Amino acid sequence: LALIQQGQTALSATGANIGRPHWLMGLAEAQKKLNQREEAQATLASALAVANSTEERITEAELYRVQGELMLQSPVKDQKSKEAEAEAYFFKTLDLARSWQAKSVELRAAMSLARLWRAQGKVIEARTILDEIYHWFTEGFDTKDLREAAELLRALGGTTERSRNEKQETEDKTRE
């Protein structure tokens, strides 16, 4: 956390804002992991303000996802309110990611939403939303996000196996 904060201070001293929302998001995630919820909330608010001024829309979508994750940790609200607000953030992230065709962002948002729905007992809905985006990917299955998605999908009773037709289509595209 101290190193991230030093980096933020150094970046701010340069006057540069491009890329700053991404680094602020990292700081907020570190603060979230250390249960520094208020600090994480303030950092996310700063990151969203910078993202709006620099028009860094991909980072903006991720910021909403992190905000949803943070909301679920909030001790302030009743459980249903927290979950409803977090779900709204996850859907906002999904909508933005889909409109930009940002599949990795969409995957992370679908995982966050699937985890929430699983906790609520909505296992079929959770599996459906995650299955749809997971099976869009044709490569990169050794990346952290896709490994995590595969694990969650299997825990939800889904399969990570691609059908023979999907495999053939991928091979055909590769040859073209």
C-alpha cells in the first residue's frame, strides 16, 4: 500500500492524468483488501472524476465493478440494500463493457455478478451469465481471469469444455 501511494504521489507530481484512474483503482483495491473501506471509497471517487475528465472509459467500467465489490463489504447498509446496489454497479460495468466490446472487463464483471448471485442462491442465473462470456474466448485460458472464471463456472455446475463445433470453428478461423 505504501509503495502504491508513493507511486500515486510521484504520478500526481508530474501533472499527468492519463492512466491515473487505472493506478487509483489499484490503490482502491489494495485499500479494500486491507478493509480500509472509507479510503477505498474516496480513492474510487477520485478515480472516477479523473476518468471522466480524461474520458478513460474502459477504466471507468472497471471502477464501477470495484465499487460494487466494495459495496458488498460495507457494514453500513442492510444486506439486501448492499446486494442491490452492488448488482447495479455490476450491471453498469457489464453494459459499458458490452458497448465497447471489452470482453475481459465483461468477464470480470460477470464473475463478480455470478459470485453475488451464487451467494443469493441464484445458481442457474450465475452459471448462465458466466457461461456466455467464458465460452466467447478462444484462447488465453492460462490467464488469471480465465482460470478464475473456469473455476467459478465449474463450481456453479457449468462446463469449461468447448463443443466439437466450437473447436472446429476456432481452428477454421485460425487457418484463414
